[in-house]
Amino acid sequence: YPHDGSDQTDATDPSTARTSRAATCFNPNLMMMMRARFAASAAALLLCFVDPTRAGQGDDPLVFGQTFMAGSLNATEGSEAWALTSHGIAEKLFTVNEAGDIVGQVADSVSRVDDNTWDVTLKDGYMFSDGTPVTAERVAAALEELNAANPAAQSSLGALTATASDDLDPLTVRIESAQPTHIMDSVLAEWAFPVYYVNDDGEFVFTGPYAVAHFEEGDHMDLIPNEFYIEEADRPNIEIKKFADGDALAEALQAGMVDVAFHLPIDTLPAIREEDGVHTKSFEVGYSYMMIHNLCRPQMEDVRVREAIDLALSRNELSQALQGGRGTRSFFPDNTPFFSDPAGDANDEDAERAAELLDEAGWILDPASGKRTNAEGEALAVKLVAYPHRPGLGIMQPRIAETLEDLGISVESVLTGDDWSETQEIIDGEDFDLLMWAQHTLPAGDPGWFLNAFFRTDGGKNMGCFASSDVDGMLDELSTIEDPQGRVEASNALQARLMEEVPISNLVTPDWHVGLSERVRDYKPWGSDYYVIRSDLHRQDIQEGTQPQQQQEEGEEASNEDERFYSIWGT
């Protein structure tokens, strides 16, 4: 499913059998040449971009078990860029560090020429994972292609042109955008702008601390340190193993099959904490669990119906069902400056006002049936859709359905399967009234991307047909504000306006739970699931002890207490 910190395109086949190939060859079906790269990829992708016989390949790899994995290495497709960054394969020109600061990654600096034009200076000597130099020409080509191919790369800037010319420094890329911005470093830290180039064999090549040695779609990915990245010799090999759901991942952790289980359902934690040599760490993430209202459906077009649904829900009860997190209407977590929830905890729900709004909208409750109908006798009914990749959504879904049924609304609940294409078909066909969704709302430390993508009339993630000239104008104004406090105030004003329109009901900022083997008990999660595999993973930090798929030696003891982390990232 998607990984832009939201949820969308990992159509994988977990039944694919594991095979091996010589490390000096590749499957020519992996990636088509540049003009044909959007063709369907082979069901099993086998890559050998790098030679696994070099430094570190003989070590026992760290095994990261996850319920999501990139579906391909094509950074222009869907949310693959998010997943590839999370896997430690891709980088961007700028990034957000653990402290929440925007810092250069492939870029050294950025300077403004005017409101729509910026010059980005690249770091000198930076390399792709095959040893190819990172040049202004290659970066410019990637930025233009991403912007043209992926709507998420248009959310903050609109259309853009990126150029490298003789008139500029050899390490300078000039970016000209249709929409102005005063925070280009933050925009280029957005997940949709990874740095890559496509080699002569049609393969995407990146700059991150890890390179792909073997990739079997839907099953696993073998990574080795990028030999052209600083401190390459200090990094361990890694295997990413995909699991169908959080319960399967929890079982694998208990069986000693994985070192890092990212992330675990709350109801699996008691049993896991009974295991020797297994640790858990819990953290409030930068994600929001929310519910998208589909304004293309006749009954949802009336703002009074949307507001009634929003008011009927108890966020506190939902967070209690999740056994963690914070119920809130704010789209941004409470440990960030962009948190804004005027209602607060004291006004968590108002079922009485919700019923009044439905009456005003013409949906009258029949005491005999307990259902609401309009003047034509039509029942007020909604289709409530959730997907399983975020276990918390499935936990909340029946509680939301029960609340709406108590209000007199008939509810059809749909929990889609593991294949993301089922959920995507529902989204594309607008076949929902309420869509439960998980979204990292501050992946670049600024609210601009999320607000533009989800609420601009032509936003790339506007899945509910929301259109407001007022909101579009406020978004335009936000793009011109450089002062941090001014951006906070503009963001708060936008949230207040959106709470009036209710295109999306934000529900909970959740807690997530990561399981760790004794080998990596000191692993610290941060950045939610955006930076799972990072450059700071070093061999010397791996503890001696149980290896994956082995039993702990008799007599060894290990702590399994839960640890918690908080920061601007929610970690």
C-alpha cells in the first residue's frame, strides 16, 4: 500500500517463492527504458545492482520485518519514493533530522532568486550507489520527471522546470515553479522528490546509505551498504522481509525470525513482552488517523451531515480502543507548533447536536425502526471503508459504525484485503462515503504539503471531491509566508476553516509499537515509518546475542520492558 506516509500502491504477491541469482546480473524486465518505464513490471523482480561479495556481505544481516515494502524501484510511481526513502535506499536534496531541523542531504544549500525561482547548490563529490557522480543535469532531470509523473510532486509548487546550464555554477540546479514558495528547502524535503538517475539498462539508481542486492517483489529485499556512502564499512547488511499483517509480524518476532518488527498491533504486546530477549518501544507518531468524507455522494454533500458525523464521534473512546495515542481534531500532532484543536478534550463529542443537525438536513429519525429517512423515504446510509495495513483503522472501524448506527445512520462496513489494488479500486471508483485513512501530515516538518495535497481543489490526494475557492486562496497565501510564526498562524486559520467544512474528520494521533531482538535493543525509532533504515545503523551498535531464526542460549536474560520516545517527530 502507499507509502508517502499515506496509504497506496504496494500490489505485491506474498506467495512468490524466494529464488537466487548471480550477483552480477539483473532481470531486464525489472525496469523498462525511460520512455517505457510505466509498463507493468514482472511479478518477481530480481536485481543485482551491486556485487554482494564486497565488504560486509558475509555478515549475518539485520532482518527488518515490515507490513509494507516498496513494490518496485520506480521512484515516479505512486508512493514508491516514500518507501524507498524509508528503506534507506533513496535520499532527497533536503531532509528533516531527528531534532526536526531541515538539513541538506544531497544538496548543500538553497537560495531564492525570486518568489518562483530558486537555486539549489549540490554537495561536491556526491555519488550514486553505482559510483556515478551526482550532477546538476541528473538532478534537474529527476525533478522534472517526478513533477510531471507524480501529482504528489505538484502539491506545493505546481508545475516546475529544473535546469542546469553554463550560466550557472556546475553544481547548481535552478528551479522555477508555477506556485510561489518561501520555504523551498522544506518543499524539497517532501517525500515526492528523491534524487535518482536511470542507467542505460533502465534501472533506477539512488544515493542512500544502502543499495539493493536482491529484490523479490512482495517477499523480501536484500540490502548492502552503498560503497560510495560515508562510513560504508561500518554498516551491517539488511534484509527487509514483508509480512501480510501485524499479527504475522508479531509471530515472526516471537519466533526469533526478525530483529526489528515495524510495527505491532497493540493486542500482541502482552504476549511479546513475555518473551525473553525481546523488547518493545512505543512512540506517538507523526501520523494522523482520519476519515475522509466523499462529497461526490449525495448524502455527504450536505455539510450538516458531515458535521453531524464528526460531532457524534468520541475521539477519546477511539484512542482508548487503540490503547494509546491522543484523540484530536487537529491534523497535526500536539508535540508540534502546528497543533490546533479549538474544541479540546472538554468537547469530545456532542451526540445531541449531531442529531439536531441531521434533523435540520431533513433526515428524520423513525422511532420504530431507529433509522433516519428523508422526505422521499430514502434511508440515510453510508459505506465505511478501512484497510488492514494499519491495524488501528480496523480496530476503530466497528466503534465508528456503532456510533453512527446509534445516530440512526445505516452503515455498510468494508475492510479491504491485503492487496492494495482492492482499496485503490474503491478510491478510484469513488465507491465510499467514509474512508478511514492513515497519513503522516508533517513529513517535511511543514504543513504545506499535506494541506495542499488533501484540500486544494485539484490536490493530488483530494479523494473526497472537496472544492473551496476560500481554502484555495488561503493555501495560496500560506505558500508566500516565510516567517515560522506566520506559517503557524496561517495553518491554524486553515484548520479552523476546514473544521467548518468537514471534508475530513481527524480522529487520533496514534501510538505505534516496535519490537526488537536482543541484537538491536538500543535501536531508536524516529520519523514514524519514514526513516526506518538509516545511515546511523552501525555494526558496533549491534549486540552480541541471538541471531534471527535461532534460539537464545540457555541462561541468557534480557529486559523486555517497554520504552517510550517523544520528539518533534513524535518519537
